[in-house]
Amino acid sequence: MVKNDMSRDKPPAGIKPEGGPYRVLVVDDSTFIAKQLGQILSSEGFEVIDSAVDGAQGLEKYKALYPDIDLVTMDIVMPVMDGISALEKILEFDKEARVIMVSSLGKDDVMKKAGLIGAKGFIVKPLEDRKKVLEQVVSALKK
């Protein structure tokens, strides 16, 4: 017999131990990916508080939302400012920022650089495995 989500033994992954949702900023120039990420996160109780279409806008929004932000999902390849540069700037502003990079397969060198800079995790596009996306998000929140 398969349990459905209504019979959970534990609270959704997006709810903080003290109650209330983790607050997430989604930065991606693909409306489709941003919407998909939002749906995956919302289904687990996370609150997507805003989104941005490039790194520069993501940085501005992070600063405006700080300190009421728990996590950023950051695409790597975007116009205006790429995700690696935005990651660096966000960490300069807030060294405790939790940023997860989102990228297509085959970007190992870029992912390695992001990890060295301070990314807390990686989500691989396409977002076919909801469980893996959530595992990365939950793991990053614990770092």
C-alpha cells in the first residue's frame, strides 16, 4: 500500500523547525524552469518570495529581501550577469547566503568553480526528478 502526501509522518520539507516556510528566491532566465522550480518547492511548503530573470536582478532582489531570505536557486547561464558572478556578489554581500546552482549537464568545470566559490548545492536541468531537486534544497538548508 502506498502512502499519499495526506498521511505524512513529518512536516513538509519547506517548513522550518520553528514553523513557517523557508523563503526562496528563484533566479532563472527561463520562465518554464522558474515556474517548474516554484511548483516543486511550493508543493513541499516552501514560499517562493520572488524571482529574477538574470544575475544582476537576482543580486538586487537578494539585497532587498535580506535578511528575510533562506535560499536562492541560481541558473548559471543568463544574460546581463551570469550565475557565477551573481553567486560571488551575493556571497560578498552575505557570506552566510545559501545558493544552489541550477545548470544543464556537461558543465562540470563551472559547477566545480561554483562549489569553490561557495555554492551549497547543484540542481541539474532538466528538472525531471522532483525528489532530487528537493534533496539538494534540504541539504543546502542544513549547510
